[in-house]
Amino acid sequence: MKGRFGQFGGQYVPETVMNAVMELELEFEKAIKDESFLEEYRYYLKEYSGRETPLYYAKGLSEKYGGAKIYFKREDLNHTGAHKINNVLGQILLAKRMGKKRVIAETGAGQHGVATATVAALLQMECEIFMGEEDIRRQSLNVFKMKMLGAKVTAIKSGTGTLKDAVNGAFRDWVTNIDNTFYVIGSVMGPHPYPTMVREFQRIIGDETRRQIIEKEGRLPDYLIACVGGGSNAIGIFYPFIEDKEVKLIGVEAAGLGLDTDQHAATITKGSLGVIHGMKTYVLHDEDGQIMPVYSISAGLDYPGVGPEHAYLHESKRAQYVAITDKEALDAFKELCLMEGIIPAIESSHAIAYALKLAPKLSKEEVIIVNLSGRGDKDINIIAREMGVDLHE
Amino acid sequence: MNRIDLKFNELKDKKEKALITFITAGDPDIVTTVNLVLEIERAGADLIELGIPYSDPVADGEVIQESSQRALNNGVKIRDIMKAVEEIRNKSSIPLVYLVYYNCIFKYGIEKFIRECRQVGIDGLIIPDLPLEGRGEIIDCAYENDIYIIPMVAPTSEERIKKILKDGRGFVYCVSIKGVTGTRDRISTDLRGYMNLINEYSKIPKAIGFGVSNVEMAKGFSKYAEGVIVGSAIIKAMAASPNKEEGIRRAAAFVKELKLALRDNIS
């Protein structure tokens, strides 16, 4: 089977979409080698999204924790507030090149949905976003944004009403409208070529980081830390460093209420091999293969599968995967607000939390880079609720 | 000989078209499933697809999604379904195939699943999310146990059809539309052209499924193939019933009507 990362990945999809994924694979391979396509992609990344994003040295935070130097790759400063737009620009430009008129996407936290609606407006494509009912409730601001941007938002009531159900909904639409529709998958997941394609559109994060850290420190970092739901921001920053064995790669999953409860989304830490959404990877499921409900305070991390390349990096021990609870993420969130004046996404707060645990154990010469994948404006309501503050007027 | 082959041979001799019916195992409960299979066989079903309920059935529309969810909410497990098949087999020799998503087989254990299928009397598997490219993971084990992997073809398959149908066994599941399961008022696929293409590459019987909502449509489909597959329409009829007994009665009545229409169609 094509598109494998070791035993992971593949194309486990209904026959109806097989020709479409094969066509996509061909078109992607052509586009990614076509200088005019890349030029257009880079043009929008720079002029529209505002790249490159800074690699910021968090001096105050580093000094307070008294260990390693902590840097943040500021993906939160992208247009639409997260790394998601890197991938969306790539995919929708490809969709346009392929002559598609309509794009669809799934969304969990709403960041990928907003990014897709944004670029669809920019490039004048019809756009429909699928979102779980529970997530619509949790992320009403993003739902409203998508509508303002001209997208249709369709609520998915089936299953748990979260990200995985949104993927199912988008998938069913794709099967039905395969001729005119391009499915913009938001993470390094799904059938081949998506995990590879999304990685190629996100590797800009790591490519810039590499250049920037050499400029600032004259060497490569010791640690790269990123949160992992599907895993696109993590692959994006990890990938250009995979061959540099001295750089330790750490993916941070959501431990929710704790790994000893059933209220978490730590797929690599607690899952087992399975097949979900077209790929073979680690999955949280029962002994009959029924996908289990997952939980995290973060709507962007509560996914019961994980990108197949992460599964491979875990199995081959090139990367290490750890888990951070809701509470630890919330504490890190508050810490970044107070110490650096940055309101991070609750997803990214998981990576920050781990960095704050690790930093004091390291020497002052060591360097940690955390991928600050998104900004936290979208999470203000849920954070307020957790803190017992009522924002309703 | 596999019961699927026996059945299609028998129907060929009788010049009849096969009525293949789908029901979800465990909806509304597993005892009802056993009775339902026996009743719809009596009403004229030639082959029964037993759906193993799955939490994330991406190839299915709302009717079957909801049916799966009802079964899962009742706590039905694969081992309960295997036991139910064993019970059915004591009373019936109708060909039985599982409609099962790949993760259920994979997680349960491919060899264990297939061995149990043979032990209880399952004849084939339809795996909607395992395309040709992944079939190698399961096909040797299945064939060694005389379990057929039913090949699926879609209107988008085009030049893939030849490869999909190479060494196909049982029957070809011809998906009538681009889309998921569920009833449609009409379909836009050019069935004649589509089925001609499929017939070019395979000698085993063909059955057309997805979208059949009534007797007239079943009749229409049967002109182009050796069998017609009906699922969502039966489940809809059952789900709308006030109780289980009435559900079985309505499903059986609908099956009877379908089979009569398919018999009439042979001219």
C-alpha cells in the first residue's frame, strides 16, 4: 500500500474515493515540484499570512524557571491566529489548480475551519465546514467567524459531536460530491497523500525555525516541543530536524483529567494499533475496534487517532510523546499571559506546560523551542468558565 | 462449496434474481436479529448481509448510522453477533455475509475473526473501507477458511475495475452511486454503461446496492444485474414500527413485496 511510514499510514477508504485520492497524489506531486506553484504559495504565506513568524526568546520565563533558554516559534502571529493557514493555503491553491469549485473541511477547535473559510473567501471558492455539535457549543466565536467569511457551517450530531465526527461528516460529503469538491484535511492524518501533503505545507515552520535558531544561537536546539492532536504543527516543526539526531523531539498529547481516567486524548501514550479515517495508526478503541470517546479541555486535541508519521516517530523512538493534563495546560496558559504578555491557545498551552516542567532540569546553555501553534482568543470563554468567571452580560 | 455460490447457481437455474438484504446485527437487540433473519428468509431474502455495528461508519448514511448507534448503545459485541449467527445456522442455510468496517476485524484480530466466521457459518465479508490495495492483509487467511471477500466497485472506479475483479469470489458489490448508503428517489448513474464495463471483467454474479428505496427501484436495478441489495429502506421500515414484533412483520412484508417484484421481472 502506498504512503506508508513504516507499518503506519496507507489508504483505508471506500472504493468511491480511491480514484480521487490517487488523482490528488499525482497532482500534489506535480505541484510541489512546480516552481510557479511554490512561488504563489510562498507569496500568500508572506503577503497574506505575514510570514515569516518570529522565533521569540522568552527571557523572563527562561530566567524565572532557571534552566534552559526557552524560545517560542510564534505561529500564533499568523493571519487567522494559528499555523493552520500554512496548510490551507497550500491545499486550496492546489484545489484551484485542479479545477475544483468547492472546498470542504472538518474542524475541531474551529481554527482549521476559520482558516479554510478565510482562504476560500480569498480565492473565491464555495466552502462548507463540518463541525461536531459539542464543538460548536464550545467554540461559538469561531462558528460566527466562519459564517462571516461566507462559509456554510454544518453541525454533526452523530457520535460524540466532536472532531472525529466532523471528519466523518466531511468524508461522507466528499464521497457524495467527489467530482467538484476538494477535501481540505486540517492535520497530518487521513489517507495518503494527506499526511505527506499536509506535512509539506507545514514544514515551513521548521524550515524557518532552523534558520532562525542558527542565526540567534549559532547552533541547533536541544529540544523541540509541540502539542499533538492530529499532529500537524508538531510535524511541521519536527520534520526539518529529523535527521539531526542531537535535536530531541517531544510531542505533547492531551491527558485531559488524567491518564488513569478514561477522560483523555492521549492516543500514542494509551492507544493501540488500528485503522481510523483512512490510515493505520495508534487509535483509542475498545477490543471490538469501536472508537472510544476522548476528552480534553482543548477541542483541537481531542481526537482518538494521530497522524501516522507520529506513530512511526514514536515506534522508531526518534520522537518522544508525553501527556499534559487540563490543569497543567491551564496553569501554563496563565503563566504565559502573566510572564510574557502572550495569550496562547489552550492546545499550545499543553506544549508550554511540558517545557516549563523540563526547563528547570536543564542547564542554562541548553535551548528549548516550543511551537506556539495558536493564539488563545478563541479559548477565553472556556478558560473563564474553568476559572469560575461569568463573561455573559 | 460456499453457500453464496450454491445460492446464485440455484437462482440461475430458477431464472430468478437475488434479493440481498442488509440488517444491522443487534438493532434493536440481538434476539430480534436472529428472529428477523429467519423471518426475512421466509419472506424471500436470498442472502443476508449482517452489519456489524461500528462507531464511525463513514460509508453509511444516517439510517444505518443511527441503526449502528442503537445496537452499540445496547452493548452488542462481536462475540454476541458470532453467537447469534451460530443460532441462525442451526435453523437456516441462507448465505450470510458480514458488512464490517476494517478496524473491527483488525482490532479483534484478523485470524481470530476469520476463524470464528468459519466456525459459526459466515460465508463472506464486505469491508467497505478496505480497498483493493489493502485486501492483501486479509485475503489469504479468508480464502483458506472459505470466507469470500466480496469485491466492491463504484461508479468512479473506471480503470480500477479490472484489478478489483481479478480473482473475485461470490458476487460483485456494485455501488450504484457516488455517495453513502441510504434511500434516494432516483439515481443519476448510467447503469447500463456501468454494468457493461463490470461484466467485461468478471464472470461472477453482480449485485447492485446503495440508494434502493422502493420496489420499483429494485425492479429497475435488477434488469442490469443478478441481484439487488436493499438495506436502509428495510431498517427505516423497522425503526418506524411501534414495537419489535411489528418491526419484524413490516420488514418481512417489505421483503416479500421486493422478492415478488424481482420474480415478476424475469421475462
